[in-house]
Amino acid sequence: MNKTVRRSPPQRRREQPLFVRRAQQAVQRVARKLRAEHRRLNMPLLVWKNGRMIKLRP
């Protein structure tokens, strides 16, 4: 029995202001550097998940 799934048409994303895009890029760049530093120093990365602090091994 074939069921067809109805999907809503894709919504167009509004163009974000320049300062928002730059802030998002800066956060991504800092996160990437932080992960690389923790990996290089063999330190666990602490993240918040499901209301708890979890150590992620490098």
C-alpha cells in the first residue's frame, strides 16, 4: 500500500542582516578552534546535553 506524504512547499528564508551572519561565523570559528585545541591537548570537551554536563573524549 503506497502512502503519499504531503509536504508543505519550501519556505524562502529571509535574508539575515550582515551583523547576524558575521556573528554566526565568529561563533562557528571559535567553536572549531576550541574543538581543535581540546583535541590537541587531549582534554575532554564539556557539553550540556539533556540537562546534564557531559564529557566528550577527544
